[in-house]
Amino acid sequence: MENKSKGDVGEDYVNQLAFRSYLKYWCYPNPKDITGDNKEICDLLIAFRDTLILISVKNHSFDGNYERYKKKVIQKSTKQLNGAERKLFKSNRDVYVKHPDREAELFDPKKYSKVYKLTINVGEQFEHYELSDSESSKGFISILNKETFEAIINELDTIKDFVEYLDEREKLLFSDRTVLIKCTERDLLAVFLTNGREFPNDYTSSQYKEITLSLEGAWESYDKSNPALTKRRANKASYYIDNLVQNDILKLSDGETLARELMNLSRTERRMMANTLFDLVNKYQDQNGVLARRYSVYNGIGHLIIYYPSEEDESKIDWILKKALEIYAYKTNYREKEIILLAATRGLKNPKFGMFVGNPDAPEEAKRTIEELTAKFGWFEDMKVIYHIEKEYPDEQD
């Protein structure tokens, strides 16, 4: 039986949580500078779109000696993380990293406009510790303990939601003010979650040179509240998108682009997209021959959701869905740079998906063909606008 060190156990724990929430595809555990000194760059690297997250994991059990904790956890992690950032962004040579499931990849620092550095200590917990470490010339490092990391990654389990919190957290802690925190970070997280995804103005205002945050019990109140419980129940629908990406889309040779767009959605946006598909299926699955559509726009990207009849020939359905993307791009005057398609039939079976990048300079002949198909299908003749607001915290009767 393999005997793992405390450090390895801690890293495995953090990796598994990250893989579950942010998908292993974008997580690089223990990446090494394979064409350089072959040394480990950091304990976990998460690279998604324009966001890079560098993580150092420690498994230090606090024995009452805070100075020893600072040396073993904060100072060592800060040195590792600043060194990782320096190697990746300031090397005078190419740096290659390897994902465990892929070939070595050239790290391109120009891709990343947002860089976050995190220290996570999964050892024995204690209540009051420094939440950050920073030097003006080297940037900001977030320090999290095990309980805090678990709470954050459970409540904010998309990259978009996670970095939104990290940004607000840095704004609060990395300033000229003195911030005295008399609570756990989970209490801070609760305030962020219940205050429109930001901290109250009084917390971040430059008007105050010193601020004391006494928020004891905020997390316990939030965690057991009806709004939080209702949100978590409602969010179960959203994992349809995560599962589709992991089990179907990423297995395609050309699936990464579509997967990246879907995983860029927040948890609430994924819930809304999944529920739109569920609603269409529930509404039309008992009717024969119906092909129903809904179109919406998130983050400048079109989302075309379709229910298709299961009795139709599959090759015909595939052709119709392909043409549907072209038709919607044309009829919306190529307003959205991309359109994502998500379709299913009775019982949410045989899901289909795709992505279309519009070409406003399409030949006139192609445009005439689209107009003819639109008329043949009878689309865009009696359009109905449906207004729907997906609340992060749904009303209990929703």
C-alpha cells in the first residue's frame, strides 16, 4: 500500500475538489517546467480562458506557535507562488507544462489577463489567521484554510463565480486601510453572497482608514437559511450542463471551444439554460412532430434551445439543427458573435449540441437559401417574446 506524505494528501484533497467543480480538463496538478529545470511550478494550476489560478497547498497542523505557522505556511507558499508567476510570465525562454491527460503544451502568458495566487492550508484548523499576504511589487496572495476553501468551492463552483469573489476579496483586503477581522472568512463569504455578490460600501470605502468587521455567526445563519437551501435545490438542474460538457462535449476532438463557452457561464446562468431545455421537453414531448425553439442571449452569445421530435430520422434532425444555427445567425443580423445550440428529444434523450460563428459576409446565394428555408419551416412568422428572470435565490414557490 502506498504511503503518502502529508503534503501529498493535502494536494490530493485540493485537486479532487477542484476537479469536481472546475473540471479536470482545465486543472494541471503539480505542473513541472519540463523543458527547463523540471521543477514543480506550483501544486495546482487552473488555466481557463483568460484566467490563471496558481495554488500552493500546505498541510500544517497548528500547534499554537503562530510564528512557526507563518514560516511553514505563509512564507513558503508566498515564495513558491511568486516564483511560479515569475517563471511563467517573465522567463526569457519558452515554458512548457503538461496536463496528465494531454501532450506537453507551450504556456502562453499573453493569454492570461487575470492571475490569482492562493495558499490553501488543509492542516488542523484554527479560527483567526491572516487572510492574505502581499507586497506592492509582487501582488496579492489569498490565504484560505480547509473549511473556507470547502465553503467557497461548494458555493462558488464555477470559475466565473469563484474569481468574482476573489476580486471582491482582494479589493477589501489589499488597500491602504487597516482591516480588523473578528470573524471567520466563511462569515465574510456569507456577507458577499447575501449582498449582491459584493461587500457593503462601508467595507471598501476610502473614507475610513480603519474598519473592524465583527460578523460572527453570519455563515451559520446563511448556511441554514431558506434562501440558501432553496438556491441549492434549484441549482441541481444546472449540473446537466456540467455533465454534458464532461461526458459528451469534451470527448469530441473539436469540443473544447463549445465546452469553454458553456463552462464560462455562472451557476445561475447554467441553471437558466438547463431549465429552458427542460421546459421545452416537458411542454412538447407528448406531441408528435413538434420542433420547438427558444432563443436568448447571455454575455453576448446566442443560446438556441430546441426540442425535436424523436420519430424523425436522425440525419434529417441533424441537418435541421445545423440549418437552424445558420438561420438564427442571419435573422439576428449576426448580432451575436457566436450561437450555441442545445437540443434534446423526449425524456431529455439523445442530446445534441453545436456552435456557429456567424459570417456576415456570406454570399448572396447563401442568404437567399436561408430565406427560403425560413419560409419553408414557417419560422419567424409569429414570434413571441417570453420574459424570464432567473434569480440566484429563487422564491420558494418558484
